[in-house]
Amino acid sequence: ATLRARSVAMSYLLPHLRSGWHVDQAILTEEERVVVLRFGRDADETCMRMDETLASVADKVKNFAVIYCVDIDEVPDFNTMYELYDPCTVMFFFRNKHIMIDLGTGNNNKVNWAMDDKQEFIDICEVVYAGASKGRGLVVSPKDYSTKYKY
């Protein structure tokens, strides 16, 4: 219960976008930094783990990335368009453009698992920012996650 209470608190450290309009504005108005959107449910265990990582790196990446949470029940506007069927989905945008990232998983649209390694997530944000600021719509992750699920 302690981990759950601590992780739920983590989601409150991150700004939440409470409507489709707010999500659109965040993507449209940020000119200099990558917009990182975590879609999911605050009470979901996977989201809680991801939120802990996001909250702990938010200050370290603030010069080149801004992180928001979007509850997929409260704001269902993007669920179909972005295929938000996973418990937790992280997507990257830069200057109103969705930035895809090749993570080695076959899905270049999003990160759909909880990343517990904070430095790995910072590295991904840096790669997205560097590539996107050069006009690239697809960047390659510094780490290959194809073997992330060990069966």
C-alpha cells in the first residue's frame, strides 16, 4: 500500500490536461520544447510507475521537454486517433507534430510500458528533442527495447 500511496502522489506532481482543448493547446503553443504526453489512468499500476519516473525527471528535462498527464477516461478525445488501448501510453510532440521513435518494438508511435530507469527516459527525451529540432519526424531510441518482454 505504501508504494501505491507514494505513486498516486507522484501523478499529482505532474500537470494534468483536463480537456481535449487543453491537450491541443499544449501541443500547439509549445514552440521550443518537446511535449511529452502520458495517456492513461492515474490509479493504474503501470501509470503509477511511469508517473514516478516522469515526476522525478521533469525538472531535469525542463529546458527541452515539458511533461503532462492526460486521463483517458476524463479526456477520451484521442483514444481512437492515437490507439490508446494500453494501460499507459507516452507520446512525444514537437511544434505541433507527433514525433515517432523507433524503440525496436515495432510500434514507433509511442512508449506503451512503464519505464523505471530515469536516465533511459531522459536519454529518449534528448534524442527526440535533438531529432525533432532538426526536422526529423522519426528518431531512433538510444536503446533497443525489442527484448524488453522476456518470455
